[in-house]
Amino acid sequence: MDDIVFVIDITHPGIVSLETSFIKRMIERLKENEPYSRVGLVAYSNRALPLVDLCYDKTLVVKTLKEIPILQSTPKPETGLYEAIDMLYELDDKLCMKKHILLWYRLTNKPGKHFFELVDLASIEGIRVYLFTPFKRRPKWLKNGNLKVVYLSESKPGKNKSIDKTINEIIEGG
Amino acid sequence: MNNIVLVIDVSLSMKRSLNDLIPSKISAVKDALLFIVRRAMDRNNSLKIGGVVFYGRSVPILPLTRNKNIITNTLSRLRVLGEGSAPGDGLVEAVKLLRRSYGRKKAVIITDAEFNEGIPLDIAAIYASNHGVETDFIVLSEQLKGDDLYLIDKTIRLCRGRKYLTPSRNEFIKALYASLNSIEREL
């Protein structure tokens, strides 16, 4: 019984397809193994766009993913992160065991100054933040701290073993 | 329980008058709201009212409540706040006010259109639709054109809402009354 909020970057079609395939795969796994987990969805471009509040209806997230347009602008992941923390905090039903934020970011530029403060805030609230990125080159400003960075290949997301490993880690808490 | 959030445009253009909506659109809206909201609450014992205002950004001004004094005090202080018009932000804020409530949920957006900022209205509409928030528009204008018309039509289609064009005080009052009372009738 976990609460999971997906925070997706909608500024570039390349990353949107990666995000979509990962989320669909994760939702399939959740439906099989964790039917009582709740999922939420937040998109961001240069601002946050909440789309699905935490709910048990996992198909709603998949359905919504199909409707989201690309909004080209400079991505501001801190806005999406803030919205996700707010969602987990405000809709906390005191039943969930673990809370996760799965945030996608292309690491194209350094996020706003509050990004890492928000990651620390999430940690204090018991929320684990994963940062998914297709770029292996690690920028200097990216510090680990409370952030778990996961590299995903853009070429063959369906065949990437690290996706399954990461999903297992999130679902099973391994 | 029926829940309605009034999403009110307080951008600079609301300072102008339109036909008999004088001395300004915002003051005509305020007068009508003070009158109609009380009546709607008297008619419907399970109606809760909340409020959000928007210009270039949005601000929640009234949590969902049945307390008529709080509603009256809040609405009587409505005024123009600034430049820009971001109804998408207003709608998102309205859904957030409604998301923990039970029963029917509706957002009534009162605006003179000319949308130019913030979260795209059609994306905010996805959020509202996902949470079963019906969305009506009461537009203080003679006609709608271009993007405004497209965005409003798309939003009401997604959110099973209605659009009212109200270029006069009389039509505004009728539309407001119809919108607030339809939540009861459609049960």
C-alpha cells in the first residue's frame, strides 16, 4: 500500500515517450502486485500541471497520459516536485506504508535553487524521491543526498533491465 | 452534498463597464453574487460554496462553506487585483478546493475572457474532468472569438459544463441563477 506520484516533463517529445512507456509498465505491475497502492500524476513544463490526484484508479493515469500535449519551454522540475509533495501531504490517508515521487528530468539545465531543498523536505516527510533521466553524463550540480538518480536508456525502454530493477526496488522496497 | 466553487476573473479588464454592467463588470458581478448566492443556498440545504479569484495568477479566497456571513464578507471585498488572465490556474485551484469533498462538484468560471497567461485551460480541464468537476462558464461579453472560444468549448465538452454569454446585468443574473441551481436539478 504505497502512494506514488509520477512527475513528468512534457517539454520534449523524446522524454515523454520514455516516461509513458515506463509508467504504463509500472502501472501493470502495480495492478498485479499492489492493487491497493494509490497513484497520482503531475506534469510540468515551466510550471506544474496537476492532472490526477492520488487515487486507486490506475487506468486513469494511463488514460490521461494519452491526452497530454507537449508544451515546449524551459523545464522547471522544482514546480512539479512541489506540486507532488503538496499532493502527497494533503491527500495523506494515513494508510500508506511508503510514499514515492518518480520525477523525470533531462538534466538540460540546473533546476531552480529550491529543487534540492524540496528533495530534503520530501525526505523529512518520509517521501523517497527518484530522479529518472535518459542522460548518463552526470552534471556537476547534481548531488545525490536524498535523491536517488536512475538512468534510463532512450533507445529501447522496453528492453532496459534497469527499468524492471527499479520498478522492483520501488514496489518491493528492495 | 453539492459543492460549487466560484472562479472569478479579477483582471484589469474587469474594471471596464459593458452595457448596463456598470460602473464596472467586477462591481456588477459582486452585486449579483451577493444576491444570488444567498438565494441559492436558501433553496438548497446541502449546497456549499467556495471561491477562487484569478488574474495573472490565482488565489483561493473562500474554502467550501455554508456560512453565509463568511461568504458575504468575502464576496463583498471582491476587487480587481492585477494584469493578465489565467483561468486555467483558477480552475486548478478550484479542483484543489473540491478534491476532498463528497457529492457533486462544480466550478463556475465568471470571466470576460481574453485569456493570456498561466496553465492552458484545456490542460486544467483534464484535471477537472479526472475528478468529476463540472465546469460552467459565464462570460461577460457580446461574443467569443479565436482561442478563447476554442478553449472554453473544449473545457465544457471535457467537463460536461455549459457556456453562458451574458452581455447585460439581466442575462448575467439569469445565467448565474441557472448555473448555481442546475447542480440541484441534475441530481
